[in-house]
Amino acid sequence: MGGVRFDGVTGSEQRWPRWRWTAFGLCALVLVTFFPLAAAKNFLPFARYPGWGLPLALGSGQSLEIDRAHLARARAFRGIQEPEFGSIGVQWSMDAHAAGELHRGRLPLWNPYIGNGAPTIDNGQFRPFNPMRWLYYAFPSTASYCATLVLGLVIGMAGAHRFLRSSGLSPAASALGAAAFSLNPWCLERLVILDTAAYFFLPWCLLGLERIRWERASTVAAGAVPFVLMGHAGQPEVAALMACAAALHYLAFGGGRGSGPSLSRRAGAVAAVAILTVLCLSILWAPMLRLYFNGQSYKGMPVQFQWPYQWDNLFALASELLVVPALAASAVAAAWSRGRSRLYWMSACALGALVLMPLPGLGHALADAVHGATRMPVYYLKSLFWAGLAFTAARGFDALLELEGNRWLAPLSAGLLVLGLECAVLAQAPLPAKEQSAHPWAFFLLAGLGLAALAGSRLVPCLRRHPEAAALGIALPLAFPISLNHLAWNRLEPRPGPLVEWLRRQRPQERVVSLGSPAFAIPPNLCEAMSVRCAEHVAAIFPNRFFEAFHQGPFPTCAWFEELDLQSFRQLGATILLARSGSQSLELLADGGPFSAYAIPGGRGRLFWAERVAPFDPRRPVLGQTLALGAGDGAAAVEGIGPAKARALASPGPLAKAELAEDEAHSVALRASTPVEALLVLRDTWYPGWEATVDGVDVPIYRVNGNFRGLVVPAGEHLVRFVYRPRTVYAAGAVSALSTGAMLVLAALRRWGRQAASRAPPSP
């Protein structure tokens, strides 16, 4: 049966062209790799962090199988990865809180459940407009969250395939590059945090820039769309790294395979895209600047949360070594061929940097310069390395098929050499084989499979006629990251236990503290997904002086408590302690099984009348000033009040009363009664954007004890109200909305123009 050719296929094959086989194969790789994820069985690596997963399992009556092999590898190779708490302690819980707020008809502008309350959009780690999370926001469930993770993977794979095809590579080579781009171990290891979300948009940014025509504003707007989406989806550092890589690639190589615009026009296009992107992302960076001026970053603290970069950062045993032999052989084939490709530079630069930085002298200076200038962990460059390796390996696959005679044996020999080196490395590793990999026998089988498929593309006639099958065979080991056991880790549902239910039902307005030894009753930040007010906090930047006053944990991204410190608990406004049942000599409030709730003796709670008032001295420690006033947790060191005013604000005595009448995320109302003018303190976070009224009259909010909100209440009975109106967020949101709307309209005009041109009759 004859027919029109489509993608190199004729006749009956036209009904199922090669690009569809390629797409089907890539989808199959994703489903094989993420079969627990596709079945909504896994989305948070609880077994990596038993301190997070074990209390959740115990408190809700579930079981947790800890991945002890992963923990053993992390202890033996400390440089492989930074201990990352963001996957559970920040990202998912923020998404859960945002979904809950949106379902209540409110924008998630303030989070009352972590620390003493914290801004959401301002914090730099939360992406409320992340396009990959819209499905979860609409239908919050384990299954929908899993779908958002797979969606990111598919977006990256589709973009890489399209970019490689636009670079002139065959469908088979593009499929190999797309698989290596999305299924590499960097992505699999960090899938549940925002690093990979930015990485997945890199090929779309490259495509967007290549299609820009300086004389047409609509193409500039279309080129900015992927950069804006990347900013809304990804971690700031990785998004900036990917944006710089895309811009440098475009400046160096222009618009694709053909003759591109001049360097000056390319620079102008990059500048225009950058300006439009900055305007569209105002809602993220403008409020975050406010947090920088009103908070503390752990990165500025004396202790640094940064492992020194070593060569074992480049490949994490044993998952990344699994795919290296075939990809290395393909990369050598690319170098062995006489053709020059614009795809090499990214891999060369990233590999050069990653190899040089562990060296003493110049290498250490380079690593220090990267970290000092950007505050970016050096291992983030691994994302650029994997992108470059994926693109180079794709070019190498086509080059391998084009090599004449027996020249293809040289790349294959290089792959075998790499496989031998891997065996030597594994033999010298200070771990037994079962802890290097979940299935040691499968490691060598799968590592050799890629090389076998590579050789088969030259030797087996069927594979020579269908190189897509050979490419997918090379990529198949990517679908079995046998040492990344998080693909089968989680069997836990993040559901609240009886203790959490009791807190939400009986004590919704009270703040709790969860001792972290030996395990948290509610891990830091997980409380925001459970709607319980916890004092602990995991963040990159802490509002006000919270970190300085209350950080006691071993990790500088966290403020938590491992020992009984009733003095600090009371200063936080906490009245309930969550700890192991039977482990405390305090009044028992509720028995929740393995964990119980105890009353903190003498705690005044979130709301109190100040007994002693003094001006705040920023040069002295926060808690030291409060204790020096001699009134315990009833003392107030106030910013913005002079000595005379402070002396005038005497203790109102036992006749003064105050109670919470309304306690919402963005609004708190109090009924207050005092015989004299006095200072009323709400131990919720002081932060710009909060406004206060007394009987409808605006009054100033003072920062008390470095962290909290206080206001002067005149004698008598009054209604006090705090309302969160972050005008910086509103203004930045208006700029972003207008800029994004204009960008999308211009981008749509480009598409409409192309469609109109395609419908127009041909010129004579």
C-alpha cells in the first residue's frame, strides 16, 4: 500500500510513524521507572528521613520500612549529597497549606502554623503559582500530587526531545537524549523538591530563544514564556543557573541550525526577555526582598550548612554509575566524529568545573568563588552536567551510526573501560554490595545492557533499521535506578493521628512544641499540612530574630528543640509540649498513643499584658534582654518606644483581661480590657504588612522581643484587630499580572499570525 511519506515512513507504517514509537517508548520508560508513583504509592521519601516518617507512621498507626541501605551510603559518602530536609519539611507541606487556603477561597499569603507565623510568597522557597501544582491545588490528594511530579518529568523529556530534533538530530538520538535528560539520577534524587522543576524548563528556554526575531515583539514575548514558567516552578538558584545557561547558549550559537541574527541582536533579544521575565516574576522577587530586610538567613550565620565538594559528588554510587558506560561511549563517539556541534559546550564546561573544583589551589578557589558569589551549593552544577551529557550523548549516537569502518569500536572500548573502572570503584567502596545497590546482580546486567544496545545498533540488522529500539535499549538502565530505593519507599499516607485530631478539635488556638529526641511528634513544618500551630520552623530565611533567639537544633536551616527548655517554650508562647508518652514529669493533657500532649507550666500563651517594658537594644541577645527585665515571659523589650514611654506603660495587674475572638490566617481579633494604658503582646510574628486597629482606629504595631507584635491599648474595654494587608505583595502582583497578560497576548498574536499565514493562498 503506497502513501505519503511521514517522518521517513511510507505505506502502512504511516498509521504508526516512528515519532509515535519513540513517544510510546519514552512513556514506557517513565511508567516503568515510576510505577509506584503512577499508582499513587510514593511521593515523599519518608524512609530517607526516619525522623520525619517514623512519627507520622507511629502517630497514625501505619508502618514504615526504613531504607537502611540509603542511610549507610549517606554515612559512607558524605559528599554525595547535602542532607536535604526541604522535600518533606518545606515543599510538600507548603503545597498542602496552599491547597487548603485556596479551597477556603483565600490566597495563601500568611502561614500561621510554622514558627510564630511566616509569610508564604515572601519566603523564596514557596512557588504558589507553580504550573506543575495546579492539579494538586484543584484536587488535593496523594494521587494528584504524584501526577504533578510525573508531569514535570514529561515536560522536561518533551522539551529535550524537541530541542534535539531542532538541532538536526535523528528521532532515535533525540529519544536517547530526552531520556537521559529527564531520567538521570540528579532528577530522580531531587524530584520532590524544586531543583528539578527549573531544570525541566531548560530545553524550552533554549527553544524559545532560538525562535526570537528581534523585529517582532510577539516572538520576544513567546521566548519569555518558558523563563517565566521556570521562575514560577523552580528553586531560585537553579532557575538562575538554567536561565544563564540558556542565554549563553543563544548568545554563542544564535538561532538554531541556520544563520541566526547578529550578536548585537541576540544580546538585545536576551535583554528584552530578561526585562519581561523580571516584570512577570515581580510577585516572587519583590516581596522576597522585604523578607531579606526583615529576617535572618542561615547562610549568614557563623555555621554553614555546606559539605565540601568532592569528586564523589559527581557520581553517587551506585545509581549514577549505572548509566554512565553507555552515555560515556556515546559522548566519546561525538568527540571521535569529525563534525562540530553546538551541543558540546555545556557538557565540557560543567564537566570541567566539576572535575577542577575538588583540586587544591585553583580548584578550591573556583568552588569558593562560585559559592561566595551566588550562595549556591556547588553540587547544583550537576544539573548542568547532566543536561550537557544528555545532549552530547544524543549527538554521539548519531555520530556512532555514521562512523565508517571499525572506528565505532573506539567509543565502545571507552564504554567498556568506564564499566571496568566502575567495577573497581565498587570493589573499593567501604560498603557491602547489598548496601551499594538494592539488587547487586542487576547492577552489572543493566550497566552492560546499554553497551550491548550501543553495539547492536551497528551489528544487528534489525536495530540498524530501527535505531529507535537501540536508543531505548541504551536508555533502559535509566528506568531501573536500583540504588535509588525511594521509588518504592513510601507506603505512608500523610494523614493525621489521634493526637493531631485532638489538637485541632480542642486546642486550635494554642501553640505547641514537639521535642525532637528521639523523634518528633510532629516534624517541623509538617504541622502546616496538619493545621496545628507548631513553634518549630524549617526555612532558608527566618523572619525577624526568630533564628537568633530560638535556634537550638544541629542544622542551621531549622529551629527546633531536642531538650526540655521550658523557658524558651514560654517565650515562644507555647502552652503544650508534644513528646513520647510517659517520658515527661508534666501534667498530661491527652494521650495519643506513642506521643502525648503535656501542659507547659507557667506558660502565658500567645497573648499577654506586659509587666515590664523597656526599649529594645539590637546589640544584645534577644532572650538575654527579656530575662534581664526580671518579669519572666511577661517582659517586653520593644523597638520604637523610648525610655520615657516605656516607663509610662506599667503593668495593668490582674484586672486586665484579653482573649482571642477570631483567629484566622490573615486576621486576628482580640477582646481586651485594662484598667490603665498598657502594652498588649500577641506572640505571633511581627512582619511588615500587618496592620492593627483599636475600636476601628489605626494604631502602630511595635516589634516586641525581636519577633512579636505589640500595641498600646488605652484603659477600658476594646476590640483589637490585626489584619494582614501586604501592600508590597499586592503591588508586585499587579505588575506581574499586567506583564504576564501582555506577554501571553503578544505570544498568542504570534501563533495567530502563523495560522493566518498558513491559510493564505500561495503567492503566484
